[in-house]
Amino acid sequence: MILTTEQAAAVKDGEPVRVTPPEIGAPCVLVRADVFDRVRTLIDADADFRPRETYPAVLKALDQWDQSPDQYLEYLHD
């Protein structure tokens, strides 16, 4: 498979790239292995997923979106 310069740069930066290899004939998503390994627990039914570990990232996202993010801090202490 040959990637365009833009596709290669996106993958290098950790971004997903949609490709349709002719050998497969269906859309696929190409990501770096380290990026895949980080999200694998979200898609792997056998993984030991602990939602509580996602709280800091969720709170950071809410902090950027919400005008009063302090209301969510109680969930860190439960």
C-alpha cells in the first residue's frame, strides 16, 4: 500500500487515515500501532477496561466545553 504525503503525515502525527486497499475492497482505518494499543481496551471485549481511569480525560474535555466544570469533580472522589 502506498500512502499519499498527506496520509503518511497524518499517521505519523497519530491521526487515523481511512483507506480502501484493493486487496480488501472495504474501507479500513490505518493508525500507528502505539495509538491502536492505547484504544484497544475500548474495542476489545476481553480487555480489562476500567472506566474510572478515563475520568481525568473526560473531566479535561468537560473543562474545555463547560462553563462550570467543578460540578463534575465529585466523580473523582467516589
